[in-house]
Amino acid sequence: MAAQDLSAFLQWAHENNIEWDKDAIEIREGKHGLGVYAKKDLDAGFELIQVPKSIVLSEQNSGIANLLEEEEIEGYVSLTLACLFELSLGSASNWSAYLALLNNRRPQMAGDLPEDARQLMKKSEVYGDIETDLKDMQEDFDKIVVPFLEKHPDVFTTEIVTKFFSYEEFKTMAWHVSSRAMDVDNYHVSALVPFADFVNHNSEPNSDYLTHEDVCEICGALSCEHLDELDDDEDEDEVPELESAVAKKKRAAAKKSEANGDDEDTENDDDDDADWEDEDINDTCDIILDEDVKKGEEITRHYGPFPNKIFLSKYGFAVVDNPDDTVSIQLEAVKTAAGGILSDSSVLEERVQWFLDTEDVFIGEDDDDEDDMEDCCDGEHDHDHDHDHSHKHKKAKDAAASEDADEEGDDVEEEDDDEDFPRDIMYIMHDGSIDDRLLMLLNVIFMEKEQFAKVQESMEVATEYFNDIFLRRALEEDLAIDGAEEDDEEEEDDEKPEIKPLDEAGRKVRKSVLEALLQVLRLRADAFGVSDATTAEEDLEALNKSGLTGLQFYGSVCVQGEKQILQNSLKMHSKLISEL
Ligand SMILES: C[S@@+](CC[C@H](N)C(=O)[O-])C[C@H]1O[C@@H](n2cnc3c(N)ncnc32)[C@H](O)[C@@H]1O
């Protein structure tokens, strides 16, 4: 690469009003390719990078925005075509220096490995994702890209198509898009944000990516006549994105002022929101320091709470001991395991169907941290989104309240979102606990006949029943944590809610649930060839000594991580069953 590519890019960035303090940070080669590094000690709250939205490389900003809109091409295909078009313009493109820098650095993606190297990942779910992504990409190319190019021969001449729009070029650019695109706002949607996109991921990041998402969908402005018209029609009280951007800016500024030794009472400045609304919301995508950093340290941010299979297929790396990692469980495996335990197997289909038809009523609001996953999947990545950020540790929602809300139309958006997740997949979380859906389903399958009749009859009874199950699980987890922290003298004496001890019938249901779960875990382990010959910890030690690097290392991290989850879960649930 050319150091010249980088300096040409920096010159271009400067000319296009991307703002950064040249004495404070630099882009340079590091252990994860290019990255952003501090050139001197910097304080939390420091505004590192500001990228005007006018220079993000989005479908809307590209020279073929009108064509892409006319043909209703969306998502990653549209952004990839926009980028390829700009690349084909060469120096005539507004982004030529940026694209030249990317073009000389092929992204390291698992789909690029030869099939025999990909086989290494076959013991992980990521293998299926990668194969599906490759198949989908070929299909998108054949069914969307080729007809689009053929329809506009004046723009995409034979020469241009041959040089810039072959399947290989499309695939490479799609990987740039997958690993770099960031959520910008509801006009640009997902885009390449030059400079900000050189910040690498870290599980404990020192910076944050901020953007004001709530702009006019028609013209991208912060305020305009379209928005005024909309405002007239809509309730005045909904401006969630604005508030979160303001809150984040305030937090960053508070840190900055703390760092500067200002004594102002930053806790009590909520009344000042009005001061922030107009002056401090820029039409830029910003990277702001969350922590103090020392000279030479890398600036990092969190890409989102992804399981490793998403990290690998979207970004080409995976995280050791990733707290957001999950193992998927297929509904079929649950049915197989439960069918072997139920004395009356005829109830199985009925109970499963009832659960699938009714579950939405009981699943509570999303966890708050959902909002913080700024570029989680970006709405761009075209595989199944088969990780579920939001179905863990919920409270069953008040069915009656939810029915009211539905009548008023409040939940329309949430319902649409819920339709998006695959109903036949459930999850084991990183610590070995199971997600709410699996916990509920197993209890529905094994609950006594009379109990099932009551639950079917009354949503209130059902809500109470599921809340009791969630509460028991929360207490079990607390006990596990308390056990681990026994020696911690400063442990807080939180008051724990009381729950009734299980009666004989309850214990019987619980035993069947745990037996089925252990069976499900073994089925999942067998399906992926997970061996018990070594522990996951031993596998990690061996992996660290293996000398594997790059994608082969990260693929093995996925395999090891999934084994660790299964091992944790088998251990946890074997202990629970032994204590019954
Ligand atoms: C948005 S780009 C960041 C800039 C990139 N390093 C470059 O050279 O252009 C994301 C890519 O950086 C690399 N990367 C970022 N964080 C990483 C990490 N924690 N571990 C390994 N690779 C990482 C991966 O190749 C990923 O696809």
C-alpha cells in the first residue's frame, strides 16, 4: 500500500471538511490493519472525528441515487452498486481517494477462503452463515445486479461492466460494505463514513460513534418543510433519537468538563436540554472519546453486541470469550428431546403450536441496550439475523395492558419487528443460560394438563405463570453469582423477592424441563461434532499455541466459543437437576 494512498486520502479528507486534530490522532497500520491512534494524551469527551454527512458514501449521495431509487434497489446491494459506480468514475468521483485506499486493501472475509479452509469452521454455526451469504450474494448478483446493469447500458457500458461490475468485483465491494458500513440516519440509512470507519472494534472501547438519526427521510435535513408538515400530523411527544443523541453529547461534554476540572454540577443539568437541541446537533457523524487515552493507544469503538458467527461473517474476525456469543437451538431438536420424555406425545404438537401462536403476547419490551446497538447488522447484512438480542431475561408483559396498546395501534412497529426473527430458532447464551423463548416453550410442553387448560383460558394466569418462571431463573442466576462472590466482603445485601418452593407437581415439570434441555444440548453438540475428549478451556489453550492466524484463527475461535457455551450450559443445568 501505499503510504501515498493514505496520505492522498488524508489530503482528500481535509479538503472535504472531515475534521480531526492532526496533532491528536493519526491513522496508521496496527495489529488489525489500519487503525486510529492517539498521538498525545487525550481526555474523555474529546471530539476525535467529525465527518459531514454530505461526504458519507451512501446510496443517496452517489451519482446513481436516482437509478437505484427508480429500480427500488435497497440494502447492501444498493450501497455496493453505489460504491462500484463511484469506483468506476475514477478520479471524477467525489470519493476517488477514499475508494483508491480501500481498493488496494482487499477485506479479509471468510467467504474468500477456499472451501477446504472453510471446512475448519464446519463445527461452528458460522459455516452455514458463510455458505448462505455466498449463495445469497450470487443470487442477488444474478437477479438484481445483472438486470439493473442491462437496463441502463448508457451508464453501464460493456467496458465499464467488464472492468468494475463482474461478480468478483461485486463480492469484494460487498465485503467492504459489510465490514465498514455504519448507520447514519433515516435518510442515508447505512453508508461508508470515511475516516470514522478506520476505528477498529474492541470489547472495552474508549470511544463512541454518535450520529443524529432523526432527520427528514425525504431530503435528509434536520429541519425542513417536509418535517414541518409531518409534525402537524403527528403527536408532538416523539423525538427519541434526538434525545439520545443529545444525552450522549451531554455525557461526553460532562466527562470533558470533569476532566478539565470544571466544578459545574453536571448531574443537574437536565433542564438545559433546550440549549442543546439546535446548537449542538451537527449534520455530522462523530467519534467522541469516552475514556481518557494515553499517547500511542489505539482508539476503538464497539461494533455491536454480536455473537461470533455474525462478527465473522460480517467483519471477518471473532472475539475470544465473547459475552454476546450464543448457540442456536432448532425447534426440531426441542421437539425430538421433549417427545422422548413425554408420556403422552400427542400433546407435543398442540403445545408447541399454542406457544408459537401466543408467545408475542407474553414477550416483554426489549431490553434498553437494544437502542445502543447503533450499527447492529445495519439492516444491511443479508443473512438471517438469527441472533436475538432481546429475548433474554424479560418479564412476561402484562397481557391485558398489551391488548389495550394493540387496540390503540401503539405496538404496530414492535409487531412488525417481531415478525422478523425466525420462530424456529432459540438460543443458549454465553453463560449457558437459555433464552426466554426456550424456557417458556419447555414449560408449556411439560406443564400439567390442568395447568395448560388454565393458561390457555386466562392470559392473566399465563402471565403470572411465566413471570414466576423468569423470577426463579433470575434467582438461580443470582445464587450462582453470589456463590462465586462468596468472599467478596463488599457484597451488597440486596433484598431478594420471595418465591414459593416448588410443590411436587412443579418439581416434576421442572425435572422434565431440565432433562429435555440436557438432551437438547447433547443433540446440538452431536450435530456439530463437538467432542468431550477435551474441555473448551483446553481447546482455547491449544488454539492459542496453534500458530493459526487471521481467518483460520477466528474461525477456530467460533468453534471453541460454541463449545464453551454448550459446556457451560450442560454444567449449569446438570447441577440444577441434581439439586431438585
Ligand atoms: C471498519 S474496518 C476498520 C478499519 C480496518 N482495520 C482497515 O484497515 O480499514 C473493520 C475491519 O477491521 C478489522 N478489525 C476491526 N476490529 C478488529 C478486531 N478487534 N480484531 C480483528 N480485526 C478487526 C476487520 O478486518 C474488520 O472487518
